[in-house]
Amino acid sequence: MEKKSIGQEKGNRSELTVKMFGKFQVENEKGILNKENMRSEMLTRLLAYMISRREKDMTAQELIDVLWPDDQSDNPAGALKNLMYRLRKLMSRTWGDGGKYIVTGRGAYQLNPEFVFHIDIEEFEECCRQVFNSEDPAVQQENGKRAVELYQGMFLSELSSEYWVVSIATYYHSIYLTMVKKLAALLEKEKKFTDVEEICGKAIQIEPLDEEIHCFLLRAMIADNKQQLAASHYKETVKLLYDSLGVRPSGEMESIYEELQKIQHDHESNIDIIQEDLREEKASGAFFCEYGVFRKIYALESRSSRRLGISVHLALVSLYLDFQIQKDDQDYTDLIGVGMSVLEETLMKKLRSSDIVCRYSVNQFLVMLPACQYEDAKMVVNRLKDSFYRSGKTGRLLLQYSIDELDVD
């Protein structure tokens, strides 16, 4: 069969719409190609790479290095020719045009430059340019909304292990997060809080650990009189930060939560209604709270201890694994996560109702023990330790603790 030089094909050709954010898909009015119906990861990898490099000719060696990076094929040149034949046939069967989607010349391949490709990542980049280059808020909002709409997930998420995908995916993900924050700030300034909620709500589904986006979302919920929803989201986010990153919420997030608490009580009432609102549902066990609330209770207990001479002790309870493992390893996260759930349950059930507990880090709880001498505090924590180990779910976990009296100076 006669080889055709790159760029020699003439005539009208199909327009193809390509999605590379999230699940990979190429389509026109005649049909769709994606990982499911292509039924071959190698074909998917080849087509995705060729589209990403469609304006350049690709040598056979370049494609071999991408498809078989670890010399996994005994005859890579032959395997590439076979794969290219299968891809041509598949594209022709799906979209017609006689298999002229790929042209070759001098050992190089290229998608036919006469075809028109509408690719989400390119439209995304253009929208972002409009946002950052324009000073018109209307233009910025229109293009910003379109950009975040186009971003349906990480670049080629189904091929996320490919070395050439990783850096590109990181690049676009970073731009997306920057765009979300810029757009949220614009919308917040114009008091379009419902739009902020929608954009940030989607963003945290994609990137749940970006605290700044959570702050935008919380402020929008509060401004939209969704205080209960904001309080619930704050607590879920704090737990997520502890579980995933082992960090406490930032000062900004804690300030938002404090403002939320003020707003929830910023209306005139009578003492009976207030008492009803303050009355705690019947509950046994310790009082669990976020670290910000714990700090305020600490300050109050410290004052009371200084004034009344009542001893109050603080215990730091920590979990460790009994073998060496990196803290960013998924096994570490999973084992510590299970252990912390068991420990929280133990603390809540075994401590007094006057005791206060908060999560301090990924593997630690703080426990405040009011009206409790050192020896009593030590006995209490040792009982907790025994109960924790008896749960039967703590294999390979070690519980350690330290106790100190509240600083009342």
C-alpha cells in the first residue's frame, strides 16, 4: 500500500469533539470512541497521545517509548504497526472517511491535520486566558464559569499512571484550582452566593483537601442563611483534614466558624427559649468538640482552676504502628484510621460526661479531665488503654499517652 506524506490528504473531513478532562472520549454525530467501546487500553493510550500531540508528527520510536516504556514488547516496531492498523480501522468504522484519519511519512505518524478537533483542554486554556487578561468582570465571570464547567476531572484520569500524563494533569489541576478561587472571589464580591456554592461544591468533589475553597463555600452558605448546613460542612471538613492530612483547620476557617456561631445566636430572645436551645439532648459519655471549641474550654477551665484551686489535667493520647512504615503510605492511613475510630468510640463511652475530648492530629486525641488529680487521671487513661486493646480491632497498634496539669499561670 502506498504511503501518504503527512499533510497531503485533501477534501472535507469530519469535526471531532474530544474530552480529555475526566474520562477520555472522542465523538461526532456518527459515533463515539472511549475506553469502554474501544476495548483496548493500548488503543486508548495511542489515540489519546496522538490527539495530545496532533499538531506534530510523531516518530515510530517516540510512540514505542510511550506505549512500551519498559521494553515490554519483543518486536515493538511490528507491534506499533499492528496497533496503528487497528486504530485506523476502528476510526474508519466509527466515523467513515475511508480510514484517512492517520497519515504517515518517513517513519512518522500524525493525525490528519485537515480534520477539525474541538478539545476541552484547549477551550479551557482559552477561557482561562480571557479571565486573566480581561479587566471586565462580566467577561471574567462568563469565561471563568465555562472553564470550571469544562473541567470534569483530572486530565485523562483513566490513564493517570502514564508518565506523560502525570505532569500535564498536575498542570491543568493547578490552573483549575486557581480559576475556582478567582471566580469564587469575583462572585463573592458581587454577592452571588448561590453561584459560589455551586462552583465550590463541585470543586471540593474534585479536590476535597483545598481548605481555601472550603472557606469560600462556608462563607457563601452563611451569607445565604444556611447556617445549619455550614456548621455541618465545617465539622465534616475538620474531620477530613484530620483524617487525610493530620492537620487542624486554619485560623481563617476557625474564624469563619466563630462568626457562624455568633450569627446563629444573633437575635433577641427570652430566657426560656434560650434554655430550651441550650439544653443538651440526653447523652452519656464525654463531650466531643472541635479544637477551636476545646481551646476556649481550656481557657475557661484554666481560669476556674486558678480561682477555685481545682486540679484539671490534660492527656494527650497517641496511636502508633508497631512496625516501620512511611506516614504517606496508604496502609499507614488505613490502619491509623481504623484505630482512631475505635479509640474515639472508647473515649466517648468510657470517660465521664464532664470530660472533654477533641481530635488533635491524624493519630492523636486531647482529653481534658476536670476535678481530677494526677494519679486519678493516670488511672483513667490506663483503663481507656486496656479497653482499647480489648476491642479486638487494634492489632499492630500501640497506644501511648502523656498527662500534664493545666497551665494556670
